[in-house]
Amino acid sequence: MSKLFEPLTLKDVTMRNRIAVSPMCQYSSNDGMPNDWHFVHLGSRAVGGAGLVVVEATAVSPDGRISPADSGIYTDDHVEPFARITGFMEQHGAVSGIQLAHAGRKASVHKPWEGDDSISESQGGWETIAPSAIAFGENITKVPRQMSIEDIKRVQSDFVASTKRALAAGFRFLEIHFAHGYLAHEFYSPLSNQREDEYGGCFENRIRFLMETFTAVRNVWPENLPLAARLSVTDWIDGGVTVEESIELVRRLKDAGLDMLDVSHGFVTPGVDAVPWSPGMMLPHAERIGREAEIATTTSWLITEPEQAEEAVSSGQVDMVMLARELLRDPYWPYHAAKALRDDVAKDILPVQYARAVQ
């Protein structure tokens, strides 16, 4: 059997293979509610054979949404429609995961296909919050309000409440979004955090929000279920986050109960030209961090070919691969990958309704 199709066990959860659906924003919710679009989008990828399917960045509060159409889990009413989706995914062999997030200063914007720019409060937007009162820039021009200590505690309480709802909805894999220029990353990066209190300045202070939030979530997420974090490990720019300090942060998160790191990068500031866009560009960083922090890792970013994914897993660069756009193009990528790798598991991936016709 190809290493890509070997099971992966984290805590008491076993994924049937090492292919995960990366969380991808659909901008298709009303007041955060999942609907038929999400049921089909996520369910089809479970039917397609992925071992883990992770719901898109899901806001822990209304003001934490990127856009008014973002997914959310900030009320108890969100639990039942998510439970319908998790039940279907688990029925078809995929572990159900969700990514909890707060967009910070990158909140209150239009959908990408409607401009991806700031929405004023008169247009239905809302006041945004961030570590410092600094706008993201480019088309996101809204200046956020600098968070008070009370704001920080409120958001952390929102993460805790949303974690409890995720558990009630049947999710068995939880990822906290510490990346891509959203709130937690804004605290971590000196490019967006210019505070002068205990949450800004030195490394110890800039990671305080992340560590406190993670610990609060870990305290209510069952110990037997895996807890992951997606982290931008580099900002690709002088004065920003570095891989070296990210390794130290990951070590501390592991000591606090982190089970897997989802290695990502950047997007805390616009206009960065140094990103080395290339196939599997984050794999070397994931391999280094996994080795030096001694933690299970996964990553995405231009992983598209079966042979590439197999090499990444079999060589030990990562424990699992996250696929995004490639699984939008082909929900049955796991089946086609098994066929390409000449793995006998191909005959067992598709549900019987499909397999009898295509084998």
C-alpha cells in the first residue's frame, strides 16, 4: 500500500488515509448557517475518499466573520445544521473537522467575487477589532479598533463556547486558525501588532494571545480528540514572523497539548513579493518544523499530483497532506490518486453506488 493511503491515528481518531480537505471559505452562509451548499460541497469530498474533511474558517462571533456570508458557530442554533453534515461525512468514512477563526482587521469585507473590499457600517458592515488600530491596506481600508483587555477575554471566551458547540455538532478534529493575517496572526506578527502592553512587543508578549486562546480551547476540547492549529510560520518580509521563532512557538503549543501543526504562511500584510510560489513550497518548512519541534505536521500549497503527495508523506516531510483547489477541481482526487499510484485500495474508496459502475 502507498504511504498516502495508510491510516493515520491522532489520539483516538483514525483517518482512513493521509489526504485531507483543507478548509476553504465558500462565502455562502446566511448569519453563519451551513446550508445545502455546504452539505453537498463537504459531503461530496467525503464520498470522494478523503480521510479528513475540514470545514472552512468558521467564525466564533459575528464580528469575527471575514464577510457577511461567512460560516459561523457562534450560536447554539448552528449546532444542528452542522451535525447533519458531520453525520453524513462520518457515514461515508471521513473524519469531520472544523477550523475556528476570528478575522480581526480583515473582517467586514465583501465576498471575493464582489470586490473583496471593506464594507462600511452603513452598507451592512461592522466595526472591526485588532491588536492595533492599523488597517490591513490595499482594498481593506477600514481602521480597526484596538482591542482592550476586555475585548481579548471576550474573544477567548467566544473560542471556548464555539469549541463546545463544535463538539456537540459531532466534529472529531478541531483546528484553530492562527494564520493568514487574521486575528491571532495579527497578535503574533510585529507587522500588525504595535501594542505596548503585555500583548505586544517582545516574542513572549506577542504569542500570549495565541497561547492563552489555545490553552482555553484545549481545556474544553476532549483530550482523546486531536487539536491542531494552522500557523503562518513566516511573513516572508523583514520585521515579520520568522520560521525560527515559529519553531519555538510550536514547541510551546505542543507542551500545551497541540497534536498537529498545519503549516502555512503569510498574508498579514499586502504587497509581499518574496513568496517563492512553486509546487509543494511549504513542504521543506513543514519537514523542518516537524523534526525540530517533534510534532505531527500537515501542509497544503500547490500539492496537486499523486506522486508528489506520496513522496511528501513517504519521505516523512509531513504526516498528512492538505489539498484545496485540487479537490475543488476533482472531489474524487483520492480515487484517481490511488489509480495513478496503482494502489489496490482504489477499489475500496468509492461508495458501492459508484464503484460498481466505474471499477
